Amino acid sequence: MIAKVSKTIGSSDLTIETGKLARLADGSVTVRSGESMILVAAVSATSVKEGQDFFPLTVDYREKAAAVGKFPGGYFKREGRPTEKETLTSRMTDRPLRPLFPKGYFYDTQVISVLLSADGENDPDILSINGASAALCVSDIPFAGPIGAVRVGRVDGQLVVNPTHTQRQLSDLDLVYVGNENDVVMIEGSADELAEEEFIKALEFAQGFVREIIAMQKELTATAGKPKRNAELLTVRDD
């Protein structure tokens, strides 16, 4: 079933769509902001490997040269190893997701993000986090989401949500905020001598937009989400 939700977040429309691509995955979505677009697919095994005693979660983000209309040529005719940007985005997507799986869920799980289109202004790392949450929510994989992610900048003293690359060059704040409806799940960033009260304002500013993104994911899940599977959890007995 194809379903789509869209909302204006900051200066760009954020659109999340499911049911068109990667339909054999347990859950998949495309997320678009401006002309940047990313595909995120989530899959999880239905049985636990014998002797498995940890949660094997793999979160991988990849950028292909074709996303900007280029193809490797000359001496290097293939995509190379993951860049620093790809590695950091994979980690930034992984961190807020990992603690939201049930305790004792040891089923092999993969969340794969692929950049389909890049406009050079809207950073796809925020799309990867939101897409991973949305893909898990519409899937049948147990997940205590959704979560929402935004980047907050400050240009000329004014807070800006999801600033473009051009705006970020003028910003004295670079904050990535990930939260659920009421609380912060992860923050990461840097600033140029930002006062504590201004930092708190930035967190509150981000939380308002996070709630809007979570509402989008809930609407999408209500329309096209699958019933969650009953997975046997491996836990240690209290006695």
C-alpha cells in the first residue's frame, strides 16, 4: 500500500512515503527534503542464531555518486570504501535507535539507508535518522518509536531548523537533536561560545519540530503500518 505524509519543517517540505520501493523489506520509506531524497529499508530475522547472546544490529548509510548525477570514471570506476561522512551518519543513525528495541531482542536486524538524490543544500543525515525511525515504525519489527530528528542552527541570533549548507556557514550553532514526544534521546553538536540559556532555548525549539515529525510518522503508520510481530525475547531470570 502506497502512503505519503508531508509537512513544512523550517524552509522546506519534509515528505515521507512508503509502499513504492524495497517492498520486500520488513519496512521501507523514502524521505525527501528539497531535492535531497533518501531510501531507508529495515529487515529483521525471524529466528535467533544458536548461541546468540547479543543484539546484532547493523545500521549502514551510503552515498552513491549517482545521487549528484555523476558516475565514477577514470582510474577508479567503482564506488570506494565508506567516507568519513557516511561512517559518522551511520553512527548518528544507530545511536538513538539501538536502545529502543526490546530488551532481549537478539534477532539479526539491518537498517540500510541509501542516498538517492542530493541537492547540495539539504543535508541527508537528518533524513537518514527520520527515515530509519519511520521504516521501523511501518514494519512489523518491535520498536519503541517513533523518534524525530532535526538540526538547529543560529543565524544572526535567530534559531533556524534544518539550516541549509549555505546557512550553516553563517551559523554559530550546529546542534543535532533527536527526541521522542516528550524527552531528548540524543544530542550532538558544537557551538561558538553559546550561553547556557541560549542552548536550552535551542533544545526547546528543536523539540517542537520533533513532535511534528513524530506526528507524521504516526499518521503514516496508522495508514500503512504492519502489526508488530510476537518475538520471543531472551532474558535472564530474576532468580
